[in-house]
Amino acid sequence: MDPTLRALHLLALLQQHVAPTSGELARLLGVTPRTVRRDVTRLRELGYAVDASPGRDGGYRLHAGSALPPLVLTDDEAVLVALGLRTATLTGVAGSADVSLSALAKLEGLLPDRLRSRVEAVAATVVSLTAADEGEVDPSTLAVLALACRRREHAALEYVDARGTATRRDVAPLRIVHASRRWYLVAYDERRAGWRTFRIDRVTAAEPLGGRVRFDDPPDPVELVAEAITRAPYRWVATVRLFLAHEVAARRVPPTVAQLTPEPDGTTLVHLAGNELEWIARELVGLHCGFEVLEPPELRVAIRELGRRLAASTGGIDRRGPDPDD
């Protein structure tokens, strides 16, 4: 085998195995332990940090070095990385589109045709729907907050709320949640003594303050963000009874659209919020099930008006049977 190809094969083995010995590597590569040692030296010269542990239980271990060396990916890994880079252009992080496209161009330029066709097949059949008013997130701010969450340390935020008021918030960060191209920080607001969600695109500055944070009974960050998205600060908040079992309703209604509450009688309460009643009416009609509007009464008027327009545009109402999952 060509020495360069053998070194790349050795690199792949080091990435897949935990501390293999020179004997194990020699067997897998079909060479002698002396050749393995020589190839390890070649990898080190290329910038890979390869440690060797002596003794009976010793072996070689690949770890992070001071610089990023070339990577060796399997076919499946290469396809997933390429798809991930395409998706990263839609994350809402400022500059992510340019950086992702640059990295994607480098990767796809090296992909064999059989792998490039797999990536193109997925990309050609997936469509992303995004909103025009979603703010961009500063990647350095995102990194500071992510590190504060990981280290469980206090942080200070310069934050602009929905009304445009700028405030300083001293927080204990818990988790970052990504939902519908927006990034949210779930944190305990120390001055207001309560859990809050902060849209990270509204954080103009973030500073770690140090100090260890201890959470005695933290909330579920995903549930907290879902509640914030579906409840406030919208003009209208509707409560509707769906004549669906909770497990069926949960498959139809994403947690970022509405909150669901199972009822003892087998129905499900859904709480939707929006600035326009027509949007709420369309969401309910799109569920294709029976429902009862509990509040607000204005929603009933909006639904009747929507029904009249649909009937006028189609010449009648499409009466559908129950879905298979009902």
C-alpha cells in the first residue's frame, strides 16, 4: 500500500478506536509494528497530536492539538457534514451563510460523484420556510452565552426587549434553545427573581461574570421557550378545545406553534397566540378536526368569515373523512 494512503487509513483507525496498540494497528493495516510507529511519526509531522502510552495496556490516542489538521471522513460522515453545512445557512446566525457556503464549496469539491448525488438528492427535495422578520444572531454573543451555560457561570446581558427598551440583565444561564431559526437563552433573571427566555438576536452585548451557578429546580428549557413563543407578547391568545386525543394532537401541532393540554374527557385544549385572528383561524381549520372556540369570542367571527370565503372560492365546503391516525 502507498505510504500516504496507509497513513490516512491509520488516521481513520485512530479516530474510530480507543487507544489501539501498535500490534492491533499492525494487524488491521497488514504491516509490522515498526511500520506503524513510522506512520505515526508521519501523522505527527502533518500536525496530528498522537500520544503513545507505554506498557502492556498502552496504545496510541488521537487528541486535540494546537492547530486543526486535515480530517478523514467516512462516506456517511461526509454526506451528513455536507447536509449540515447547507442547513447552517438557514440558522439565523450572522455570517453563517457565507462561512457555511465557503466550507461547503471546499467539501463538495472533493466529494466523489456517488456522494455528491446523495447530497443533491436531499437538498433538491427539502424546502425551508423562513420568516422575513427574524433577526440575526451575533456568533460571538452566541458563543459567550453557550460557554456560560456549559460552565454554569453568571453573565450580564445588554438586552433590548420587544418594546425597544434597553436594559441590563444579570442572569444565571441554563440552556440555549434553537426554534424556527431563532435562538433563545433560558436563564434565571437575578434582579427580577424569575426564569426568563431571551431572544439572543436582541442581546447587544454579553459578558461572563464568573462564579458558580447552582440550580436547585430548573425548568424544562424547551417547554419554557415553547410557552414564550406561543403565548406572549401577541395581541390575541386563544383557547380552543380540539376533539382529538392528546397524542394525535401532538403529532399535528408543533410545540413552537401552540401549547396542548390533555383533558379527562379525551379532548385536548390548545392555546394559540398571534397578532392576527385570521392566522389563528387558518391554523385551526388546517388541523382537519372538530373544535370548539372557548375564547376569545372574536375568533368565532373570524372563523365564520374564513369559512364563507373558502366556500365562495371553491363552490362548497370540502367535507373530509377522519385521518387514519384519529
